[in-house]
Amino acid sequence: MTVLFGLDRLLQDPALRRPLAGRRVALLAHPASLTRDLTHSLDALGALPDLNLTAAFGPQHGLRGDKQDNMVESPDYRDPRLGIPVFSLYGETRRPTPAMMDTFDVLLVDLQDLGCRIYTFITTLRYVLEAAAAHGKSVWVLDRPNPVGRPVEGNLLVPGWESFVGAAPLPMRHGLTMGELARWFIATLNLDVDCQVVTMTGWRPEAGPGYGWPQGERTWINPSPNAPNLWMARAYPGTVMLEGTTLSEGRGTTRPLELFGAPDLDARALLGEMTALAPAWLQGCVLRDCWFEPTFHKHVGQLCHGVQIHTEDPAHYHHAAFRPWRLQALAFKALRRLQPDYPLWRDFPYEYERDRLAIDLINGGPLLRQWVDDPQAQPGDLERAVAPDEAAWAQARRPFLLY
């Protein structure tokens, strides 16, 4: 069955759009907000004669992808083609202001997510839902796949550890679509907001070879600059933790967030230690030691020895067995055992946070860092700490599943 995303259905079916007649409509989108024929949603919706598009919003990296690197703000501007204001929700403000909210009656949210708690589009979704509730506006989520499917992994964010990379008590791999997340936010935050989800048709998150992404049916477009393919999305719930470390996550290479390393790393020794410590955490993929030289970002211009996580080959990738969060945690633990004094944790301002370590913000609490740094802690200790959270989330999300 052909997969139709929410945007495609809205464009194809005038009956779906009928409730929008006579109302001012805004769009929240990014570079991957495309139709099946690769037209940007702003252009496709702007061309509809029965839709009054009055404003647009861009999240981190911008509406059309105007910022390459991480944590770079985008300005407001006027769209040259449609002549409507485009407001940045990753700049001077990250929540829509009253003036922004005054420009529309209904906000269409068309954001391709990666299925990982730290991906900031989730936080932006929460913020616009809260603003819509406060201002009496409607939100329509044009649903898209969770490209990494339904698996759950990682501890729940600890209350008090909320940030722009931690919107709510979700695990690192939450297994929901943006439409399902909207339903969960509304229920858990007790929001009084008119929200509709324009669902997909034909999406089967457990079907191979994509297991969440309709591989072979839809073109992959980077939802953010360093998300170039499905393989990155699969590894990302683990490799994103590298942003809180001194190790390169492969930014400045052609395979960002699929590999990691540093000039002073012995990757073969690291892989040996990881295998000795917790071989079960390395299943579902192939790990290969490699050399790379970043052209920007950490260790720029230096030859790094590292590890690449391969999930491309269907013969090697096993969806249920692959656990990237545990895999990356194990790499940190193995490095700590091999070099106890390695300066692993990076202390720098991260997503506007200056008082808490980035690794803790990324993980929604200090649990993982403390486990890595404790010489006595074993893989079983981390397993026992997070397994109850994972089981609880798998149950808690069930009422919000749409597919």
C-alpha cells in the first residue's frame, strides 16, 4: 500500500481542507517538509486557491534550511515568493510571541522528526501547542513517519531536567510520530487546545526494510543539515550523546552521527573492550574501526581514529536487536576503563544552558554520566536502572498510538 503523509492527503483532498475555509492559516515547516514530488509544503500550500496562507514559522536550522551548523540562530524575514512573514522559533525567541500568534487562526505543523527526544522539533511542537492553548488558536499536525519506528530505549527525562533538548519525560527513543506526540503533550500537560492530526495512510512502522521509513517509496531529505540518511537516524539516539563529549560525532565529514572518534583514540582497543563488557549491546549492526578527518567542528583538520556504526545492509541490521543508546553508553564506559583520566565530558554552553553539563542535559539527568564514571558500575546496573522506565513508557504511550 502506498504511504501518504499528512501533507499529501491535505493537498489531495479538498474535503479535508474545507474546515480551513475563511480562516487565516500559518505553516510551521523545515527543509524536509516536502510533498511526494519534492515540492516544499510552503509552496504547495501557497498555491492552493482555497487556502489563505498568512504566515510561516521555521524551527532550528530554519524554514528552508538556512543554517548548517548546530546551535546557530535564524532571523525573521519575509518570504520573497509569497510575501508573508516567516518567523524564527530558534532565535531571539523560541516560543511564539503574541504578535506572531495574531497572524493566524490555524497553524499547520509539518515537521519530519527523527524519533529521538533530543531533536528540538519536539520541543517546538510543545511550545506551539501551549501557545495555541493560551491564545485560542487551532493546530493541525500533518503527520509524518517516525523513521526509526516503534522501539523504546533510554531513561525517562527526570523532572527538573527539562530543556530545549528535553521537552518532557520521554525516553531517548520514544517511538511516536509527531501527531502522536501532540496527542500525548495535550493529555499530559492538560492543554485545552483544538488540535487535529491529519494522519498518514499506509504507514507500517514494523515493516522492513525501512522499519519506520518507507524505504524505496519516499526520498530522504535532511530534516536538519547533519541528518543525511536513514542510517544516521538509526544511530542518532546514541550518537547524539557525543555532542556532550570531546569525541567527534563526525560533524565535518560525509557521515555525521554515524561515527565517532578522536586523534588520541585507539578504536580497535575500544571495540575489544566494548565486546568484552557487554556483547549483547552491540547486536543488530556492524561496527567498523575507521579513520576520518573533520573539515569543521571538533578536531578539525586532525586525523581521528574511530568507529562507524553500520545499519545499511538488511543482512546485518536487525531492528529489534539494535540499541544505539546502549551501544554509545558502552563506548563511553569502555573508554573510561581503558583510560580512566580521559577528558571525556565537554563543559561548554549547550542550547542556552550554562550551569549543567551537556551530557546530563542530553540524557535528561545525570544517570548515564554517573554510571560511566563509577569504576564499580557494570552494564547490568545501567540495564536495571533504565529497563523499568522503558517498560513504563511502552505502556504509557499506548493510548496515543494512531497506527
